[in-house]
Amino acid sequence: MLEHIRVKKAAQHNLKRIDVDLPRRKLIVVTGPSGSGKSSLAFDTLYAEGQRRYIECLSAYARQFIDQMEKPEVESIEGLSPAISIDQKTVSLNPRSTVGTVTEVADLLRLLFARAGGAHCPECGRPVRSQTQEEILGRVLEAYEGQAVRILAPVVKGRKGEYQRLFDRLRKKGYLRARVDGRMRELEEGISLSRTRAHTVEVLVDEVDVAPARAPRVEEAVRRALELSSGDLVALDAAGGETLFSQKLLCPYCRVGLAELEPRTFSFNSPYGACGRCHGLGYKTKAEEGGEAELTDETCPECRGRRLKKESLAVKVGGRNIFELGELPVVRLERELRALMSSGKDGPVAARILREILDRLRVMNELGLDYLNLNRAASTLSGGEAQRLRLAAQVGVGLRGVLYVLDEPTIGLHQRDNGRLIALLRRVRDGGNTVVVVEHDEQTIRAADHILDLGPAAGEEGGFKVAEGDLAGILASPVSLTARYLRGERQVPLPAVRRKPSGWLTITGAKEHNLKGIDVRIPLGVMTAVTGVSGSGKSTLVQDVLYRHLTGVFSGSRRKAGSYEGIAGVEKLDKAVSVDQKPIGRTPRSNPATYTGVFGPLRELFAGTREARMRGYGPGRFSFNVAGGRCEECGGAGVKKMEMHFLPDVFVTCDRCGGKRYNRDTLAVTYKGRTIHDFLEMTLDEAYESLKAHPVLRRKLAVLRRVGLGYARLGQPAPTLSGGEAQRIKLARELGKSSTGRTLYLLDEPTTGLHFDDIRKLLEALSELVGLGNTVIVIEHNLEVIKACDHVIDLGPEAGEEGGWVVAHGTPEDVARSDRSFTGRYLKEALARAAGG
């Protein structure tokens, strides 16, 4: 077997036909300035080709159900393994996705409850037991005396299939009718069922008026129903009311029968387990315009937010139901399940399932996710948390010989927890896997077996191999920008003077989630970092309490703010802006030019040319979103989609416009010899040089370059931008607006995806905002940013229930002197390095 992954002539995006040799079964870090081609090599070349080759081994039938990737621009790759990508872009917004479902611990818990759960009566809470045929007969005779009752045998319960043979067999046995998916049908009518949908089939065994004289007939119907269905029977009265009787489980006091315990009994995604009122969502829904249902903030009154039927919640393991276990922080859940396993009460089957669960919980603890609980919605996770959760799920599977590609796994992790993450990555490597990490974190770079540094700059000036080898080889490179920062020759400078606050914003009694009723003073007119270990309460304080309150005051938002007693000092502000990492648009028609307002003035510039005026073209002619100037063959998309059924959909360049989006007449209009399409294909640096004579365009483009986006293309489709790039485009839009000097800006980890040198540029842009009198609050772990702030609020000391306190606050120097602050310890070293000591 080859000992290296050999990449020849990689030319994806801005890569300059580079040759790379990456050692297999090693921890490899790919680093370099933002936009230098790291993701193009790691994700769009290595992962894409590894995935493509693996999928090509599958049958044509299987391939039609999988999104297949295009072949990357590369001459050849040797020694490649099947690849798994774990990035930050795929945080699920589905309300049914939780921490438990992402890590698959929820599936294992459902199995544990089905195999080892103790069933209790949902009415009185007493343990339930199985019933005999005689007991079921007695209950039917007693409950339905004097009534007509139909006795049904449930032979299929929520299973996929057509069941033609079953219907034939039942007909031959003399049965005439069955209730199929809730509707009574004649077996002779030729029932046709969809093979891909789940069905329930209940055979009508008899319809009888219950009376003492007819007891033998009722007894015969009960016996046949139990035989047919292997122990279950449904009694249906004339009014449509039904009761389940089971030889399996019954409460002797309330006479409530429970169905056999199966994993789906405990799933809020299955009709067999989900609350009937909210269908497993936990919240009420309301109808929106267009008939779509939207979740509200109101808890479902039936399940009280617990998502499951009361029968499912009545089953317990270790004295808790499945929802109660899911509410425990991972660190406590691991402790409780370990104690349960040690007791050995639930037998060898439960012990095996518990071992699997504990393995995954241990990995979550090692990844610094011990404060999360399994019921937490995936949509509330940060990109870094979601990525580490998926990593926990993958490590739990224990694959060997796989290529793992990760995108900045340290994002959202405190320096204290980085060591645990690195140890886990090494464990994955030692399992016989190759781990490729795109990373800027110094600790991770220094821990790598092999480092590949791309650059020397971004965009068209990047895509070259600058340095490659172990840490000593990289440090010896005279041309690597990364090496200059690692050697300490270059660094993000300390501010010459810490700015003084112009006032204070005071939050009192903040107690949302794990916050302990804390009082926090936030200085105005300066830059403040909110720090602390992952899960200490930073986002809860800044986003859930402060930002939601401010949006309610300034824009009338109805989103409920987190719990607090009071917020004073708001009158000194007139606006609050959250600059987050959500996409700037979900379609390829959205791009940096449209989002930042560059496209409007650019179209006006083209409309003002002599050629456009002669032809009578206005600015609308130069939009690819409206009819007139765009190519109608592809609708202004530049590509056409061809469905290939068993092969991946192919996007082919439009043969009429050649991928240029516009028709021939529109492209006949040029400015400085270039068409509107040429300008959209330029990098922001190139566009700035061509358009700097126009004040409006110069200002907007200069701001985009200032936040480190000079390498991005003006018309780059929004879905191809990373979360960090989207956040910086939003920041550029804010910087381009006229400022009142009374705006509060909130940024959550703005250093995502940034090289040391780009952090310096970002800090200059943020300082510019503060210089205009505005207030900037950053939630951040990066020490380069923290040391450059005027004020630091450190939460902790730990995560989850052991966090939520203010551990230290003041200038970075004040926090560095704190004995209680983990941030302070690392900040002390960073300040000493910056001061040259």
C-alpha cells in the first residue's frame, strides 16, 4: 500500500497546478492566509475525489439516492482512501434534529429503553405486567356488556410493504374485512398499498353484541385475534372508541394496556412514540400564509415540551424516563449510566448497549461538549459545536483506513480544551486513519505530524505551495507568512492605549439557561470581549438576553428575551446589529456585489456609458435576475441543470451565453474594455483597482478589502462562501453605512477562518467602528483578539451548571491577574509575548 497520498497538478479554484505528497495515517494541518486555497485542496479536491470514487463503487440504483460530487480539477491522485468530511456549514435547522440524533446516542437510548426499560402505568405510575387470555376476555365482557363491539387483530403495525400475500392468506382463512391505515376495507376489493410507505393492517375477526349468552363467541374471537397478532387485540365500539388489550403489558389497577416496547415507542419522529398533539415537535404550531406551519415559542400543553406520548414517558431506566435522561448534561448522564452499568441489574443485553452509549459520551466529554444535553435542538448549536458533535459520532463508529477532512475543529473551543481535541485527533489517527485539518490555531499547527502551508496571499495571488514538512521544516521557511508569526517575528500588535468607556450598559439578574442571576456592566464606546470556556454562558448572555432585549426596544421584535431583572443604559444607543455567520443568501443569485450594494452603482455605471445610452439601456438591463438583459436560455444562471436519473445531476454551461449570464446585446456594452460579466468575475482587489475613480464604488470595495476579503470574487455565489466570509461581508456592509456613533455591534467568533495576518486586518476594521463612537462586543476565544480589546468579561468558571458566573472583568491586564480565570492564565502568557517578555 502507498505510504503517501500523491496529488498531481491540483488546479481546483485558485490552486496553481500544485503537486502535494501527504503521508498516510498521520495528523496533517493545512494552513495559510484566508483564501489561499486550503479548502480548495482539502475539501474540493481530496474529499470530493475520495467520496466520488467510493460512490462509483455502488450500484446505479443506490447512486440515484446520493448527492454526487463533480470530479475536481486535478491530473491524478494516488493512495486515496474513502473520505469523510466534517465541516461547519451543516448545522441543521430542522426542529427534529437534536444533539442526541446528531451523535446517534438517541438511537442507542431508544434501544436501551426498548430492551431494558421498566414499563409503568401512565395514569397511576405503578409498574405494569403482562395479561393472560382469560384476563383479556374478562375485561372485554365487563367493559362492553350490552354493546356491539368489533374485535380486531393488528397483524401489521407501521411497517412498509404491499402485503398482497398477507391479504391472500387472510382471504383463504375466511376473513372478509380489515382496517387498513385507519379505514375499513373489504379484502375482496383488491387492496393496493405503496411499497415505500408504512402501513397498519388490523383484521376484523368478529363483530358481536356482548352479552352473557354470547360469551363463548366472544371468547373464540379473543382467542383467534390474539393468535393472529401474536398477543395483541383492539376492541372497537360503535362510537369509534378503541381499546388496546395485550398479553404483554397491563396496569392491574387502572386496567390500562400498553403495546410491546420497541425502539420506535421512544422516538418523537415516529407516530408510535410522538405526542399526538404536537407530532413530536414539543411546541405549538401556527399556520403561516401559504398554509405552511410555523413553530411558536409556546410549549405543547399535552406533552409539556417533552415530545413523546405519556405511555412512552412512563417507561423508566434507572428511575428516569428517556426525556429526563436527555435533559441531563452529558457529564452527569455519563456518571449515571456508568453507575447503572456497574449495578448489573439490567442484564447482559443492556450492558452491551450501555457500553456503546458510554463510549460516545466519553468522546463528547473529551471534545469539550460535556455541558450539552441530548435534548438540545441542533439549530441552537454554533458551527464549532456542531462539527465536534459530528466528530464524536464518527469516532464512536471506530472506522479504520478512512481519510477524515475537518474544517477548523478548534472554533468555539477555549485554549484549555484544545489539548483534549488534539489528543482525540491523534487517537483517530492511531486507529489507522489519515486526518487532514484545515486550521489556523497555533497549538494545533504545532501538534501536527505534517504541515502544508499554502499562499503566499489570497485569491489569484494564492494557491501555491509555500512550505511543507514537519514543524521544524515550516519554521525554517524564509517565505512563509505563517512561519513568521510562529517564530514571533510578526504579531497582532497591542493597542497603544486602552480606550475609556463613554457610559455603561447594566444587566441585572440575568438567569437564562445556566446564568446564575448575574449582574453585568458592559462599557459603551469601546470594544469588549466576552470570554470563558465553551458552555459557560457567553452566547446566552449576549445573544439571548441582551440582543433580544435590544431588538425588542429598537425594532419591535417579538422574540422573547432570556430571563433577567433589568437592563439600564439602553437610551444611550439607537441601534443593535448582530453580525452573525448565517449565509448572506441561499441561492447562487446572491453574491457579495448584491449584498453590499456594489451591484447597483456598477449597473448605473454601465448604463451611463456611451454605448448603453445610444441603445437606450437603463441599469435594469445589466441585472441577471430580470428579463431583458439576461440570457433567457438559462434564466441568467449561466448554467443549465440536466437530470441524469441514475447519475448525478449535471450542470452544463449554457451554450447560448457561454456561462456569462447575459445576452449578446448586453455584453456588447463595455467599460474600460470589460463587460459586466468580466467585472463580476474579478476579485475584489482587481475590481477596486478598476473602479477606484468612482467614490461610491471605491468606498464600498475598500471596506470589503479592509476586512480581508480582497481575494473573493465580486459575483461569487453565496452558497460557496464560508460562515466566516459571510460574517465579514456583513461587517463590511455595516462599515459602509453612515454611522450615528450610537450603534451596538455583536459578533460571535469573528476570527473563524482567519489567519494571523487577517485577524490584524479585522481588528483594524472593528477599531474603526469604535473610533466613530460605536460599541463592539465580541464573543471570542482567540487570544489575539482578546488582548486587543479594551474590556474583558470572563464567564465560568466551568461549563453548564458549573458555569454562568462572572469570574473576572476589567482590562485584559486585570483579567490576566485573576487566579480564578482560565482565560486569565492564557491571556497572561499572550500579553507577556506581545510585550516581548
